[in-house]
Amino acid sequence: MNHNTPLSPRPLQHLDDCRQRVLSAAQLKAHGVNSTALNEQCRPGGSWQQLLPGVFLLHPGRPTADERLHAVLLYAGRPQTRTAGVPTQADRDEPHPPQTAPQAPYANAMITGLAALALHRFVSVPPLLSLDRIDVMVPRTRRLRSTGFARLVRSHGMPAPQRIAGVPVAPVPRALADAVAQLADAGAVRRLLTEAVRGGHCEPAVVVRELNQARLLTRPYVIDAVDSLLAEGRAIAEDRLYEMVREYGLPDPLWNVDLRLPGGPSLGGIDAYWPDQAVAVELDTSPGSRRSGTGGPHAPRQGLRVELQEESDDLEWSEYARKREHLERLGITVVHITPRKLRESLEQQATVVRTALMASDDREPAAYVRVLPR
């Protein structure tokens, strides 16, 4: 044996979970595996295989879904073993290189797109193993390219990841936007957005904001899916409102009515109204739900586009506030409820409505208004 003989690697039998069966070249080197030994292990018919550049699987055969996920994260996160104070190439890619060692294994990388939705247990997405590509989000300054089954999604702002089985995963709204960006099938887009709302993963307005930020609302089939999404969100919220009245013994209101002053213009649509107590409930279910006007047959879609493109949430809220103030000047109490409140605190919302109904005896009589079907 001479000084050119490669060192034998330290035993790796202790690496028994999928994250340890998938290692980078730098991690293997830290375990004493030099390039000669690595090439020997990865030769045709060898015990190991290279999954992505610089990322290796420590067994032959097809990688599992978990192993593919961790391989993508290792490739995108670029963990490095280095001397403290000496920046690696991955560090130079970042605006503010860390000053301490070692670097976190999956630093600044998270699973997004369809793979993330699969981890969030969406039933309308293919299984992880059947995905040709796994989307992984990285900062826009990362100097890597998409390769193999790893598709990089560059982001100006990284959201806080959620941990699912130890894997950093993008939140559902962001993962949806990244998935929709890769889809041209209108039916698939509609199914994803519908499941996000129907499954209680997120509210429609949050999804629409993400789609708008990703500049996806210029695609007609996405706009069509958003229209269905908003309708789905409103239907679910209305069902919960019916459930609240029924389960908590509230008096039956007049549902979905339009209030008008005698001989005057409309005061706006109301989801539930108790005329004897002059109490109204209004659901806030979408970016366009606070508009009291009706417009033509295409007004909801055109209004939605304008509101999103001009980021007019504040203007919408001002319009809603003016409507509420007008009704309250007439002696009508308006209870504003969001779908999230109905989902997370139904009993509390029932108490709020019941309190408003009971307090009607202590108020001055409300002005007379006409109540018409909406």
C-alpha cells in the first residue's frame, strides 16, 4: 500500500432512513468516500447510483418517492461541508452568505407544485412516483439549472415552508400557483382549485391573490377556473351559514335578499336578514363579494380582473364599509362573517348573531326597508 492508494470508506450501514440513503458528494466525502471509491460504487451494476448531479442513491434499483424528494432537495439546497469562514459556491449565490458551519441540509429549498400538493394529500394530483418532474422552490439568485427530474422554480420571496414527514413543503396557495403555472389542461386546473377550497385547505381569496401575483390571471382557462372557485367558496360558506342557524337554534332568517328604501335605490344584497330584529349577515367570500352593484352578465369577471390587476382590496373594503355604515344609520345591525370564521369558530359566530338579535329590543326601531328576493 502506498500514499496513492485510496482510503477505504467508513461503514455506511447506519444510514438506514431515506434521507441518509440519499447523500451528496460532499456528504459522502465527509464519510470518507473519495471520488475513486464513489466511481467504483456507481459503475454499471454497482451498489450505488447517481440520481442528480452531485446526489447519489446508496442502493441499486428504482428510488422511492421519498428518496426522489430528498434527492431534489439535496440538489437544490446544495449542502456543503466547509471550513468555517470560507464561503462555498452555494454561499456565493446568496445575497448574505452565512458565517457559521455547517450549512443546513436543505437550506433555502422546498418542494412546491404538484409534488407539494401530493404531500398535502390532494387526491386530484398524480402519485409522487408517477411525476416526471418534482418542482423545488429556490431563491432567484441560486445558480442552478433544472435537470433530470428536478425542476427549479425561482422565487423573489420564499414563503415559510411547512414540514410534512420531515420534508419542507410550500403552503397550499403557493404550491397551487406553481402547479397551475405548469398546466395547460383547463379541467386539471379547475379540479385543483376546487379541491383546495372544498377540502378546506385555503380560502378562495388567498388562492386568487397567489394566482394574481404569479401573473396567471391572463390565461382564459385560469380565469374560468377562478370563477368556479369563487362560486364553490360561496356555496360552501352558505352551507355553513345554514348549518349555524340550524344547529344553534337561531330564528329562521330571510335568505339572500336585496334591501331597498321605499321608492329608492338598492341598499345592497344581504345573505341573511331578520326583519323583526333588523339584523343582517353578510358573507365575505371572495375579492368581488363586497360589491353591491350587479352590472351586466360579464360584470363579475370584468370586476374581478380589474380588482386583482389594480390590487383594489382596500377600495373594496371602503365600499363595504360605506354600505355597512349606511345600513347602520338606518338602524340595521350588520354582522360581517368570513368563511374562515364559519369553518373555525361556528359556535362563536352563532353567539355573535344571537347577541345582535337579542340586543334589538334595546335599540330604536329601524327605518322601514323593502325586502326583495336577490
